[in-house]
Amino acid sequence: MDLGLAGKAAIVTGASRGIGRAIAERLAAEGARVFISARGQEGVTAAVAEMRAAGLDVHGMAASVADPGEAVALVDRAVAEFGTVDILVNNAGGQRTRGNFDTLTDQDYLDAFEDNVLSVVRLFRAVLPHMQRGKWGRVVNITSEVATQPDRIYQNYAAAKAAALNLGKSLSKAYARDGILVNSVSPGLIETSAVAASFAQGAIDQNRPEEAVRADFFRKFKPGLVLGRAGLPEEVAAVVALLCSPLASYVTGAEIRVDGGSVIGL
């Protein structure tokens, strides 16, 4: 199926590996011109080289989107390269500090909001004039299943992702008449290299088969995961690519879960 993305100019943050890398690859494979970012220059350089070797039109720069100046510089560089921005995928974020409620500080909450909410605000603000000028835009915010089904730990991260989900809905209402559609994709447990390494280390630490470690994890922490496995970055990327395309022209303000059924509620 042709998604109609040929020639579209896209920015994907946090894209040197994992979900962001898969999204960048999928958009580029659909014919989009893609500008990626991540915090480490080495990772960006390697990712760009590998995707170009596969024949994809990909450019990039190192940037921390939690830094206001670097977020704006990222958009400026992409516009200098492509002339405009049609698509923004806010994948960068995460947790600087993990802990239980009694160990999290005020700064941990502020950091989580800086990384996962204000980064979206700043990047959207920077791309907005270009999308308004073209009367067309697609913004996809990568949130998380914890935005609607928070765990008993990492309250700072869950609260920030919930705020990002709310922000996306608000922006979808504010700019729909400009032709700018804003949606959220909420992954559950995805088999990134970090997740795979965690399961492998758990098997070593417990001196048990990795499949047994995985099964215990799903049973204890992911009782709603009806598919019984971690997802793949490519499975997230497929949904994002559709939302970025002209085929999703009547979808805005939506949250699409890619979680294997993990979220128990409606």
C-alpha cells in the first residue's frame, strides 16, 4: 500500500535506535525525507550512515530536545535541508531517574516534564509556522501505556506522559482548521535493545532460562498483555507511518495504543 508520503519532510526525535529508529526507517522507506536527532553524535552519525547505505534519504544532528535552543536548532537545520517540515514525530523523552514515590525529588518531576512535555511544546512551536504555511501537517507524539494505566512506580514519568497525551489532544483541537493533525501513539512493552538486554541479564542473575524470566514478568507486571509477548519497534512504526500519511486525513486527537492489549481499561 502506498501511503502517499513521497517527498514529505519529516523530523523524528530520539531516532538513533529503538522505536525512533524504526519510525525513521519506515517513513524514509515510504519516500519521505527524514531528519533525525538524538543526544549522542556518534549514534546519529552511525544511524544516518546505515540508513543512507540502504538507499534512504536521511539526515541528522545531535540534539537534546529538552534544551530549548537545541530544539529550535534542530527544526532550523531540517528546514535548511528540506525547505519545510510536514511531519513531526516526538519520540524523544524517557526517564533520567527511576524510583519509588518516596525517593523521587521535585527535580525528578521537573526533569520528566522537561523531557516529555516541554520538548513537545518547543518543537511544535518551531514547526508550526511551516505547517501553517503549507496548510498541511502531521504531528505524532509517542507517549506510553502508563499515560492511561500508570504503574505503582515511576510516578514522575507516568504523570509527564499523561500530560503529553493531554497536550496532544489540545493541540489537535487548536490547529485542525490549519490542516494540522495531531495524534498520540502509546506503546506498551516493546522489544528494544535495552529491553532485550534486561531480560537477558535477568536470566543470568536468576540462573534461569530467559523465556521463564519473561513469562514471570508478563504474569506479574503485564497481566493484560493478551498477546503474551513484547512488541517490535517496527509494529509501532507501522502505526505512526499511517497516522503521518494522507490516508489518515480524518484522524486527529486520537490515542492509538500499540500494547498487545496490555491496557486493561477501555
